[in-house]
Amino acid sequence: MVAWLNSWMKGIIIAVIISIIIEMLVPNGNIKKYIKTVIGIYIMFVIISPIITKITGKEISIEKYIDSQTKKYKSFETTTIDTNYYIKETYVENIQNEITKEIQEKEYIVNKIQIDIEENEENYGQIKKIELNISKKNKGIEPIEISIGDTEQENKEEITEQEKNDLKSFLSETYGTEKQDIIINE
């Protein structure tokens, strides 16, 4: 019993000394009150844990708590990955909508648009490739077309190489993508 009491007192003294050192090292500010709270919980645990262990004969295991927190953190990581994917997809969709709007203002119709972005930390979000399938808007009244299946519209005017180059120059200047990485109707 004396040995148990002796080790219990040594544990309390060591915990108090460690807490004093930590409090001295932490600068004054808002975070200090949180650190004092954590230290207080730690000292209470050091004081109460041996008593509960002695009375119940069961040891309090912090490892179970740590394991449960680790599982929560791993599920948080998965959620973070899902969130990052959602953010990337939203970003790409917004750029696609913006490009579509700008091209429509230039009297073209965007049939298909595909954008690839950089995913490394250095250039994250920079557009590395733009693929477009566009056609000219019909001037005046557009004819009504009835199509069955996957037939393409045949009465659309072809876009000239000069128009493609003008669009590539515009997109390159606006979005910082190299002209050779902008593909139109290929």
C-alpha cells in the first residue's frame, strides 16, 4: 500500500512540474486558457486514474480513446478527400460555364467542352488543356430540326482556321493556357 501511495504521489508531482513548465513556455494570449484547461484535465486524470484502478481493479485505458479518435480522424480524411474532389469539380464546372458564356458572346455555340487542370501544389487550378467542339450561330431565324438518335446537325457553318486561331488567342490570353493546349473541333 505504501509503495502504491509513493508511486501515486510521484506521478502527481511529475504531472504538476510538467504542467508548470508548459505554462511558463506558452505565451500569454487566448490559447493559454485552453492549454491550462488541457493541463488541468491531465492533472485530474493523473490524480483520479490510480484511485479508480485500485478500487475497480480495472485499468483506465487511454489507448481505446486514442483508437476511437484515430478512426474518427480517418473518416475525416475520407470526407476531406471527397470535399477536395467536389471543390475541384465545381471549379472546373464554373470555368466551363464562363468559357461557354464568353464564346456564345462571340456568336458561337458550344456543343462540348472539356477542361483539364493542374493538380500539383505548385500550379493547382491552372488550366492545362481546353477541348472545344463549337459551331457558328445561324444568323436570323433558326430552322427547326427534328432528329432521331445521335445524328449531328448538318446545316451549321464550318469554322475557319482563322476563327479557330482567334478563339485560341483569346482563350490563351484570358486563361493563361498555351495555344497548342487549346483544341477546337478536332
